[in-house]
Amino acid sequence: MALDVDGTLVTYEGVDVPPRPAVVEAVRRAHAAGANIVVATGRSWHSTTRVVDWLDLHDGYAICSNGAVVADMSIRAPIDVVTFDASDPVRYFTEAIPDALLAVEELGVGFRVTGDFPAGELDGEVTVVDHDALLDGPVTRVVVRWPNGDRARLRELAHASGLPSVDYAIGYTAWLDIMPLGISKATGLVTVAERLGCPASDTLAIGDGYNDMEMLQWAGVGVSMGQAPDDVKAIADAVCASVDDDGLALLLNGIFGDR
């Protein structure tokens, strides 16, 4: 069972706000019933460990950085990491959106950034650097944040980039994640499913964002959160209540019981 984090397990209040008690109880009940819980998120590895701790999970897997990092929670360590050369996308978005903020992950540590991100959006150690230092070696993900911009326009610019070596996902604000080519939460799920011996047909995936679409389509059953964009809902097999209405808890309680 693959669970997105922001907009599914937690609301959009910030990276340091835990899931509501009803959601934690429902996930724990599903785990106790034998479900393999996989946290699947665009968040970095260091941020995802906090989510797993909130859920009190000590086994299973986490898919981080939109699939670029897969971690085994029983050993609290990444087991599969995909990196790429980010020089072309950094150059493109620096020229296309001069006032955009850029960030790259430092695995297990935090982020190198070109400026101050809005409060509550990044955690871990955040170090402001120039653009050259941003590209100090291969990276798992580049974040483009446009505080004064528009999400639809950012999506258009990503489509128009013509970059052959990356994939991207649009967040719920003017936020763009750039990943290695072919990497998504779905590819991370394939890695986890192979380790578990679990076919796609036996997988339930739940999410709310554009970066969840591949995962929802790959899983035997893909469920969209109620507040998701219409085109995310359109590719899902079902739609549950919104995150503000504890949609995940309601869904899981309907499957695993509410005792």
C-alpha cells in the first residue's frame, strides 16, 4: 500500500506538521492487518524519516525524492539512489525565470539553495550557495520554486524546456521537481514490489498530486484524494474524501475496519 505524504497523509500546513491522529490510527490498523506500508513522497530522505516516525513504522520501505531514492526502513538507510547531471535544467530555469529559487538535495542532510525559500517548505540543513556550488556533483533532485510565479506557467515552461535527460513533477504551488529521466514514484514502487514479491495488481496507491499520477496508474487500484486536480482524479480508479476531511483515514477504515 503506497501512501503519498503531502495532501494525503498530512495537510499542506508545512513539513513539520504531523498527520492527524485519525490518519495515524488508520495506517497503524492497516499495518497490523498485514499491509505492507510504503511511504511514497516527493520529500527528501531526511524529511521522510520523520514521517515514518510519526506513523510509528519500523519496517517497510519509503520512496523519496519522487522515486530517486528508495529506503529500507528496517535499517533506516537508502538502498537505491539514482542521480543525474543537473547542469542543463539549472541553466535553463535560471535563464527562463531569473527570480526563481533553486535547490538541490544533499542526501540525508538537507538542501543547497540559491536563496531563502518560504518558511516551512524545506527542512534539514539549508545552505545558501551560488549557482556553481549548487552543481557540486550529481544530484537526486532539483527543486525550482517561483514564489512570485504561477503554477500553470511553470508547467508550461517545463513542457517547453525540451530537456532530454530529465523528468519533472509540478507541486501544489509554483514548485517544480526535476528528477532523472524515467524516474517517478511508480519506478520506486517497482523496486519495492520486486523486493516484496508483490505484483502491481495487489497494490493500492493513494495520492493527490501530479507527481502521483504514474503511481496511481501503475497500481492495481489507484485512489485520488478529494482535493486533487481534476486531471489527477480522471486517471484514478476511485476518489476518496479530501485531506481536510481525513479522507485517507476514512478510506483505510472502510477497508481494514474501524475498531
